[in-house]
Amino acid sequence: MRIDLHTHSRVSDGTDSPAELVAAAAASGLDVVAITDHDSTAGWPEALAAGAEHGVTVVPGIEISTEYAGHSVHLLGYLLDPTLPELVTQLDHVLAGRSARVPTMVSQLQEIGIPITEDDVYQQSAEAAATGRPHVADALVALGVVGHRNEAFDRYLSWGRQGFVDRYNAPLEEVIRLVAEAGGVTVIAHPWGRSGRHEPSEEHIAGLVALGLGGLEVDHQDHPPSTRDALRAIARNLDLIVTGSSDYHGTGKTGHPLGVNTTDPAELRRLLDRAAAASAAAGRPTPQVVLP
Ligand code: AMP
Ligand code: ZN
Ligand code: FE
Ligand code: FE
């Protein structure tokens, strides 16, 4: 059984529709794929229908933008009830903050002579739950200012660059609690990715386990082998679920093809068991997944 537990569609900053994403998962030989758009579950119904059509098991998930001790942390949530009011409030706050900074980003880029308009950006995010930096990047590609999304981030959109504007992140500890309350399971996405720093530390992760954290995404393209080994050891020490995934974004992210990293079936079974227990404890109806 081949399992990929972290992918994006056009509902956030992927380039496939949810149905195209699931069809691509089937074509690449995956048996199970999770749809985990940033801060939105709007792609779930279409992805689940496509899963039934293509014979792929779809795990409904989300990747939530959070902040912990001043660091950005992406938190994956699986099999939660997305209607929990406090969770909806946090997600709406993140989505609104993401979209609200577009005018400022555009005017900051105009100040350095780039002929970009807000409409150029919104054309790129027509099907998305919010408009983010990846859509500004796509607009810069469409205008011929840069050749690829990565180049747009490196030159204009990363922290400290002319187009950068900060936005709201939800408090990590509160979101871990809310996903548990919504009957779901949490996994920290690429815990030591990108920044290159070992944040959060094992001690911090132990504190998060006490709040209900369920697992760590160990096998991710941002993690070199030494990082994977260290994270696997922490997961073992703290009895956490270990996941692996592609973080596929269609053509929006190079080097992240579907199934490039996968999750062990025994780890997925642990995740499903934990989700069933969380759902029972929360007394909330949550999505159910039956493995092939
Ligand atoms: P935002 O939430 O609007 O600030 O956009 C952040 C998102 O942009 C991240 O979650 C990534 O999916 C994406 N991203 C960040 N850095 C890059 C990069 N260098 N190339 C492509 N996508 C990126
Ligand atoms: Zn993304
Ligand atoms: Fe992420
Ligand atoms: Fe992601």
C-alpha cells in the first residue's frame, strides 16, 4: 500500500483541482492520498468523489498556518470535523490575513517598478480559498518578471524582500487543542524544514504531545537524511506517529512529485485508530476512512 499524506490543490496554492490531484495520485500508483490544503477544507467533497471514481482512498486533511515561540509552524490536521466554531474562527482569521495583504504587496512591488496589479494576482487565485504569496509569485511569472515561483520568492517575496508583508498565524498550542476537540489528529509538517534550525526542539515537542499532538512528518523533501534520523528518534522517544509525504503542489513546487516520500501502512493505521478515539472522545461526527 503506497500512502502520501500531504498534498495541495488549487483550493490553496497547488496547481491541480482537487479531482485532478486525486487522478494524478491514482496515475502515480498511490493507494491512499491526503488532501491537505493550507487553512481550508473546501476541496474535500471534490477529492472524495474523485477518490471513489479512481479507486484511491482519500484522507481529508488540512495544513494550518500556526506560530510557536515566534517561529512559523505548519500543522497538519486529519479527519477532523471542520465545522468546530473556534477552529473556523482561527482559519478565517488566517485566510483573511493572507488575502488582506495583497494590495500592500502589489504597491510595494510597484514602488520598485514592477507593473503588477491586484487583478493580475486575483487571476491566479480564482479557485482558491485565499490569495497568498504563491499567487503573487504566479502573477510575476505570468508577467515575465521571473521564470518560476521559486525565483519570485527568492527575489521578491521572502522575508526581508521588497514584496514581503507579514500576516496572522494561529497560535500552535491552541490549534492542537482545537483539532483534538474537532475529533482529528495533528502532525507537525516538515518540523525542521527550510529554516534549517532545529525548531521546535524535542523538549518543545514533548510539551506539545501533552496538549494532544499526534505525530511528526519525518520523511519530507526539506529534510536531509540526518534530520530524518533525528526526528525519527524523537518520534520513537515520544511515541509519536511518523508520516512521510510529497507536499505536492502540482507544478507550483519543483522536486515534490506525488509519492516521493510515503507513509508506512502501520503508521497510517495508528493515525486512523487515534482519529477514531479522538472522534469518540469529542463526540463529534468526523470523516471516516476505510483502507483498501
Ligand atoms: P503565504 O501563506 O501567502 O505567506 O504563502 C506561503 C506559502 O508559499 C507556503 O506555505 C508555501 O507553500 C509557499 N512557498 C513558500 N516559499 C516558497 C518557495 N520558495 N517556492 C514556492 N513556494 C513557496
Ligand atoms: Zn503551499
Ligand atoms: Fe508547509
Ligand atoms: Fe504543504
